[in-house]
Amino acid sequence: MTSKQIQTIRTRDDLFRMISQIRQKRSTIGFVPTMGALHEGHLSLVRESKQQCDFTVVSIFVNPTQFSPDEDLDQYPRPLDNDLQLLQQEGVDLVFLPDNQELYPADCSTSIKPPLVAGKLEGESRPTHFAGVATVVLKLLNLTQCDIAYFGQKDYQQVKVVQHLVRDLNHPSKIVMCPIARAEDGLALSSRNIYLSAEERQIATCLNRTLQETMQMIAEGETDGRAIMAHMTQALIEGGVTETDYAVIADAESLEFLEQVSRPAVLLVAAMVGETRLIDNCLIT
Ligand code: AMP
């Protein structure tokens, strides 16, 4: 644990100044964008950046443009002091803490039309979500001028959206996807897990269980995409979810539904457990 106070910056101008100093030293910059309420999943991204880069920047910003009006923007947890303590323990070099005004000034009217891969799955349930994600991620990549940005496989479609975004717009940052950090019982860690009651927390384990069972089914020779989807949907219902949003097998790059299993593929699920929407996924390589 380092005793040095962690450095925080709140404005774009201060960040630009700081980053240009780092750049002059020819240090490599790693960047981990987050919405805070940090857990081991976020910290695993930070550790990856610390290993691979000279200087690690973490942003904490609950991005309003990726929430729809019926989502939990106001309730979203914001335990800032605890987050800063965790980041200090990890030896993070700089935390960027912009407010809404800083990233979306009153006269700011430019936004990103997200790539095609944003249109399905999460994009169907949350039509404006990825435009908000793509816009804020591009703003943050530009501000941090990072060599590498780290994203979690937990939000697999988000990783694809960001990879396609940087490819399509020739952004120089490299995008690295880090594995899903899970609780001991397999539940993917998420800042939203705190919304779950004790009973819902138990039910929530069925998302990962469903993925594991389905992986087993595929390993044993199942190749029919529709049978796989039907199995996942049934397993989620039996597991007690309130509602299944999607449960699919898709091409790992385009996220197109696969009638027949081919590799690499990805199993993706989204379900409501009580009032809480949970997602999980598993790669088939
Ligand atoms: P969020 O704060 O939810 O926007 O997440 C910030 C980053 O942490 C995103 O790249 C997420 O995919 C990643 N992340 C969230 N949960 C996990 C997890 N359980 N394992 C790995 N990465 C995660």
C-alpha cells in the first residue's frame, strides 16, 4: 500500500497539461474508464494496465448519455472516497473525475453514431446506450491520449463497439479486453449487484450456471444454434429470473446470431432478476 495521496484531476485543461508532461517523458499511458463503485473487476483492469504501461489513468464518470430516462442514473452508487482508496492501494498514478459540465458543456452538440455491432442485443433493449458509450469513450481516449485502454469482457458487446469505433475512426489507442472477474459462486462482479436482495443474489448465480451448462452441451457436440438458445432460455427460467431479455449464441466479432455453431463464438445472456438487469457471457474459442 502506498502512503502517497492519489492524484486527482477534475478539468480537461489540467488533464491535458498533465498528459503532455507524461508524453514528454515518452512514458506509455494505460487508461481504465469506469463509472466508479469499484470492485475486483475494475481493479483487475487496473492491474493489467499497471503491468503493461508506465503511467495508469483511471476515470470515474457516471456518463448520463448512456442511461435512458427509465434507468438508474440517479440511484447509481457513487462511493467516491472508497473508490479513491482502492485506486491508491493499487498504485494508480492519476484519477480523472470530470463533472457533467466538463465532458458535456452547454454548447456541446457533437456525438458519435456507434458502429453496426451496437444495434443488436443491448442496443435493442437500450437503443441510445451505445451512442452514449461511444461518445464518452472517444472523448476520454482523446483526453488521456492513452496507448492502451482496458475494458472488461463482462460488457462484451461494449468491447466490440469500442474496438470497431477506434478502427473505423483511425484512433491510435489499442483496446485490450480483460477476463470477467467473478464472485466465488460464479456471479460476474458488477456495481449493480448491490441492488440484489439476498434471495435475488442466489437467483443471479443462474446466469453463469446457464453459460457453463451450455458450454458443456456444445463441448459434447451440440451444434444447433436454436437448440442452444432454447436451452439457455429454459435454464434461466428454471433458475428463477424474472424475465429473460436475450440468451443467444453469436459470432464473436459481428455478434450475428449463429444458426450453426462456428468458432470463435460467444454465448450472451441478459436477464432481469427482480428489478435488476444483469448480463453475462462466455467465449467459445
Ligand atoms: P463500469 O464501471 O461498469 O462502466 O465498468 C468499467 C469497466 O470495468 C468496463 O470495461 C467493464 O467491462 C469492466 N468490468 C465491470 N465488471 C467487470 C468484471 N466483473 N470483470 C471484468 N471487468 C469488469
